[in-house]
Amino acid sequence: MNILVVTQYYWPENFRINDLVSVLVNRGHQVTVLTGIPNYPTGIADADFLANPSNYNMHDGANIIRVPMITRGKGGLKLVVNYISFALSASVIGVYKLRKYKFDSVFAFEPSPITVGLPAILLRKIKNAPLIFWALDLWPDTLKAIGVVRSKYILSVVGWLVSFIYKRCDLVLGQSESFLPHIKKYAGHDRIEYFPSWAESVFQYVPTALLADEPVKSQFNVMFAGNIGEAQDFSSVLYAMELLKNDSRIHWTIVGSGRLSEWLENNVISRGLSDSVTLAGRHPVEKMPEFFQQADALLVSLKDEPIFSMTIPGKLQAYLMADKPILAMLNGDGAKIIIDSGCGIVCEAGNGQCLADAVCRLIEMTDEERLMMGNRGRELSEREFDRNMLISRLEDWMIQLSTQ
């Protein structure tokens, strides 16, 4: 098949769409990616890209069409402008650059923002190709939950936009079962399916060596890896860290970056946590399995908001492949997965005291008990979130829609 992928984020930015495109190409499909200028998560255009943009026109066999856009920068207003600029640029310049292309299927990747759907539905119309929209974030609820938008009027306008986009999709995919009723409310149709994330191929194998530049700690190492933002509720995580900062058995490692990285660093210092917390910064996804092997438990957290109880955090699938116990401070679908499989300990969202208690419970377990938790996680991943199985399912949908 000849597939067009519309995504605001793509390589060298680290998103699951990179892995999906690589697999589709390896399976014999021709894939073209319409995307923007790499600037996530720093908000500044990638320096290597600016120096040699022609080096970023192909990746893993996929053809990349890039359009100009205003970078994320810092602050909410700049982020809104970033979202709008990509949608407009992709709808005008992107459409022009793709004028001679023909496609059998259009696939839109939406971790956020919903506005990626605008150029996608325009290209669906122009290319006369069915559109599959993968919703990994639910607007306008997420905007309200993290406090980006408080105006009821603006939220209603965003809700109208969500409905406008969903109604023009041939199939909308939700990343959790709980997403589906919410999507249906806005879409007004039943062309909706459950399609979760998976662990990228780099997480399929346990590394034989630890990172050479990272010391192995003798303490119990609780590790968080991923985006450092509003949704991850680091206020509650910091509360747990403070409760345990005098317990010499425990160390926390935060691997990643995001809009609250500077805030987190300042709080670690001001609360006297520097000896018990390591901020390791951002690293390539290929290094994550090596970091995970240094962890005794892997932490996932989301704010106590209804919208996040519907969400399965993308990092969870990668964690499951690490053979490590999972510490979860979240509600809903993500919590249920961990409880039902017995692969970790779950605390209610926003409960730092419970998180601190859970860390102590894990420390007091035997190595065998913790290993059994980790093994259950890998078994669950291979059973429910197998990469090849899920991408084969997506291929089937694409083929069905293109032949209708």
C-alpha cells in the first residue's frame, strides 16, 4: 500500500510513530510522512536539522515531507501558535508538496494536538483515500485537566473542532477502552476501535551491560522515565520523595525532560533532595533499556483527573518489557492493567503518602517476589501489547477501508 502519515512529531523527535512507520516500511509498504520542523521537547529547532536539513528527508526507508512552522518555545501562548502554525502549514504547503502523490490510506497520529486532524481530513478529501485517526489524547478534556484552558467558551470551541475532525474520519482509534465512549460522543458514529500502544523494538531485548557513564547504586533505585509535565503530577511525587529523603536505602532517578524540567530541578534543590534524587536528563530511546536495568522499580504517575483515568500511559508498555516491578500512582485503565496482572503496586492518583508506603513495601519484598512481578509484566506485554499483532491489526483496517 501507499500510505501517508500525518504527524506533527517525527524523527529525530522520539515518538511511537517512528517505530510504526519503520515496521510498515519493512512490511513492504511505501510510506510518506508529512511533518514539521523537529523541535520537541526543547521548543527550539534541532540544530543538526538546521545545519543539514537534506539529511532529514528520509528515515528507515520512509520519505519525509517537512513544512515550516513556529517552534514550541516556552509558555502556553507560544505552544498554541505552534499547534496552529503546523496545521495551517501542512494544509497549504504540505498539500502543495504532495500534489503529485497518490495514496491508498491516510493515517493521522495524535498524541496532541487535535489540530493535526485538519490537514489530515483535507488530504483525505483531495487524495480520495480513507483516513484513520489514532487518538492518544482526548481534547478538550486534557486541556482542562492540566489547566492550559479554563474558559468554558474556548473549551466548547475546541469540542466543536474535535467533533468536526472525528466525524470526517473513516476510523478513529482510541488508545484505551475508556477512550471509546468519549470518542463516540464527539464522533457521532461507531467507526471506532481500541488500539493501544506497544513497546518499541529496542525494549524487546534485555541489555547485557549497564551504561558505562552511569554509576550502579547500591540503594533501591526508583526510576521514572519520560515526559516531565503537568500531567505526570510531580508535585505528589516530590511529596513522596520528601517523606523518604532520610531513608538511606532509597534513591530516585528521573530520566527525561519536559516543560517542567527546570521547575523540578529547582524543587529538588530547595527541598533538600539532591542527595536522594538524580536528574539524569533526556537520553535517546535506544538507551532506555540500559537505564531500566539499573532500576529496582519503574514509576508511572498521572494527575488525579477523570481524563487521565481513561489513559494508558505510553511508557507503561515499555516498562512491562523490563522485567521490573511497576510503581503506579494513577487511576482507571492503567491502574487496572497493573492490578489485574499483578506486575506492580498501585496507589491512587495524587496520593504521595501511598506512593512512599508502596516504595517501602517493595523494599521489604524478597528479590524473588519482585522478580515475579517483573515477569508478569513481560508476560502481559507479550500477550496484550505485542507489537507485530497490533500493527497487523492496523494493516487489516487499512486494507479493508482502501478496498471499500
